Amino acid sequence: MASSTVENYLKHLLLAEEGAAGGLVPMGALAGALAVVPGTVTTMVKALADDGLVEHRPRHGVRLTAEGRRVALNVLRKHRLVETFLVKVLKMDWAEVHVEAEQLEHALSDNVLDRLDALLGRPETDPHGDPIPSAQGRLSAEVHATLASCATGRPLRVVRVTEQSKEFLHFVDASGLAPGATVRVTERNLAAGLVTVKKSAGRPLALSLTAAGKILVAPARG
Amino acid sequence: MASSTVENYLKHLLLAEEGAAGGLVPMGALAGALAVVPGTVTTMVKALADDGLVEHRPRHGVRLTAEGRRVALNVLRKHRLVETFLVKVLKMDWAEVHVEAEQLEHALSDNVLDRLDALLGRPETDPHGDPIPSAQGRLSAEVHATLASCATGRPLRVVRVTEQSKEFLHFVDASGLAPGATVRVTERNLAAGLVTVKKSAGRPLALSLTAAGKILVAPARG
DNA sequence: CAAGGTATTTTGATAGCTCAAAATGAGTTT
DNA sequence: AAACTCATTTTGAGCTATCAAAATACCTTG
């Protein structure tokens, strides 16, 4: 069994690979994600490479092997299903479940996982709209537009929020921008780095481009 | 935060104290329960004593301090509530939940614990009939008779099964002796080390005294 | 091309938990 | 009392995961 440390390295590597050029993740990026110093990552990555879980290109970066990816997807599946359970069944605040799932994902057996999945009706996304890897290790790679990239006018449905911090999620919730909400971009001011959005029944709301970029959307009523 | 190793030491110490003469648990007993060598226990217990979680009487044994007991009860509460959840909500086999709970008990926050408790309707016992410590750390100390100690004839209700092994629990289940069942002791043969029991609608069943001693009962319709 | 800057790797240590095996203590047994 | 037995403790070592800080490699800039 992979220790929870190993599981965390692989999970963060998987997350970092999405959108990393060439799939090679720099050691520093991984160190940052795991909140450890770079030297520690070098040491651990070499051990993971010995176990065939990652491929290490010295001084360039690291990437998952097929086997490492398999393990990482299973951990991510646990994480997202646990989050879904905590929100749907235990009625917890979606801003709090990330930290809880961070612990539970390493303690859940595949057996319990599958029963949880069945209880929840085999959901495809978690409360943040993040896709849940299937038991077979398939991860939806749908690409979405963001509130920062959309033209003004058209109605949009929020489908995903790609940031786990409590503060940001509370803000999104309070602004009525959680997944499922319908909004319209009313104004984009790239120079000022601002976009303004409006819910059908609400006052306009200004967002930084950075914040808006974390809110993924799809055309509404498609 | 106590590491899961520390939590395990304290939990097993709590379990071992029940029924230990003078409340002092010999180092060897703890070593056996934790499946580590005695030297390891000596080392760890000294560290726990430094942290004020246990009291170590060298060459005699160890016992929980008030603080250690508080932590241990919280872990035991998590363990038993998780077991209850796994059986009641996820419909898992009661013979399998012990090992699962062994992992999950260390990953569950107090917050999640309380919501789980509420979801389950604040149960007082787990699926094996073991009492669940309250959030305030109160543990029911009810003493029960066992199938090995009861006189023949009177109707008895199984209230608790004090053994976690898969094999034993499967046997108990298959024999219809799970908590809630009603039985009668029909014969006791101390010389042969056997008791025979009978369910209202069933054939007689022979049990060793050892096995019968693990099945706790109360007078039926009392 | 030499000089700098930055990411990465190496080195030396440490904390937590464990084992094997030798040493010790304490209570019998003879 | 001397010898024996058994639990406990001590000693020396190893593994995993971490850090701080020095060394190294690579890329860019002057």
C-alpha cells in the first residue's frame, strides 16, 4: 500500500500535470503544492521513480507513469467522492469539505469507496463541479470557458469553481456564483483587470480577472 | 494533534484497562494488542508519559491519565460511530467494518463525527452492541451476563458480541446470534466445556464456553 | 565568453516509530 | 541463598519523511 505521503505526491502531480507544458512538472511546482522544501521533493521523487510510479528527468521535472497515474486517479476519486458525500449527505459547507477530504481520502478502502459512490448515485462531479474520475480511471477532460474569457451578453451557467480556499468559496457562495447559477457578463475591462457580471435577479458584481478565471461556465440552456 | 500511532496506543490502553486488575495494564499486554514488540511499547509509553497522556509505573505497567482517557474515548467514539455508519448507511457486512473503522477513526474530524452522529440518530451502541462513548466522554459500563454464565431455561436477548474477528462474527451471524436475537440456554456441560443454545424456531446449537463467553445477553422481555 | 541568477540536487541532521537482541529486575523454586 | 524464569527495559540500528544550507547545473544577460 502506498503511504498517504506517496498518495499525496501522486495526487498533486496529477493535478499539476493538467496544463503543465509537455506534462513535465518542475520540482519546485510540486514542492509548492505539497508545502515542502524542494530538496525533499527531489529525494522523494527518486524513491517514487524507483517504485515505478513516476518518471524523473533530472533537472527538468517529473511526470506520472501509467501506474502512478492509476494510483493518483484513485486518490482523486476518493477525494472528490468524499467531498460530495460530506456536502450531499452530511450537509456540510462546501467551503469546508476540502480539508476534511484531504484526510479521509487516505483512509478509505476501495470497498467503502464503491458503496459511497452507489449511495450518491454515481455522481460525475463533486460540489465544486470538479469531475470525479471513474472507477476505471477515466477522468473527463472537458474544457470550459471562464467568466474572464467570455464575451458579454450571453447567458452562462456556472459549471465549476477551480479553487479550494475557504475564503474564495464563501465569496462565490455569497455572490450566488456556485455551480448551477446562471449569469451574464455585462462588462469587461481588460485594462483595469475587471469583469462585471449580473445574475438575472440581482445587482451587478465586479470581479478581478484572476477571480473570474477560476469560475468556469458553459452556455446556458444549450 | 495526536498521531494515529498515539491514538492507537491510547485506544488499546483504554480497552485493556477494562477488566485489568487495578487498572494497571502490563506492557506485554499492550504490546500484544498493538502487535509490536515489548521494547517498542516501553519506548512509546515513556514518550506518552512525558506528554501527560499516560502514567508509567516502571516494571509494573501503564494506565491512562484523565487527559489520555479523554483522547482515547474520542477515538473509540469515532471507531464505533464509523462502524455504525458503515453498517446502517452503507449496508456493509458487520464482520468487515472493524478493519475499515480502524483506518477511518484517525482521519475523521470532530466536526464530521458530530454530523455522522446526528445522521445516525445519536446511537448508543454500535452494530456489535458495544457502547458508543458520548461526545462528553461518558462510556456506559453496563455489565452483562454471557451465554457461558447463564442458567438454562430462561429466554435471553443477545445484546453484545465482544470479538471483532471476521470468522467469529460470520459464525455468529450465520447462527442467528447477532445482537437482538432471542435464545435460550438448553444445556451446560462445564466438564466438556460446552453450552447448547436454542433459538425459538431452530435446532439446538453447541458452543464452546470460550465462544459462548463472548456473547453477552440480558433477560428477554424484561 | 564570463558573470549572474535561479532551479535543482546533495549533504548532514532530526523526529517518529519500529525491531532484534542483550541486559536488568523481581519474583519464584529448589 | 543461589539458581531460574519471565516480563521489562536498554542498546544499537533502520526506515520514512522532513529541513537547512551548501554545492551544482543550466540558462540568460552583459
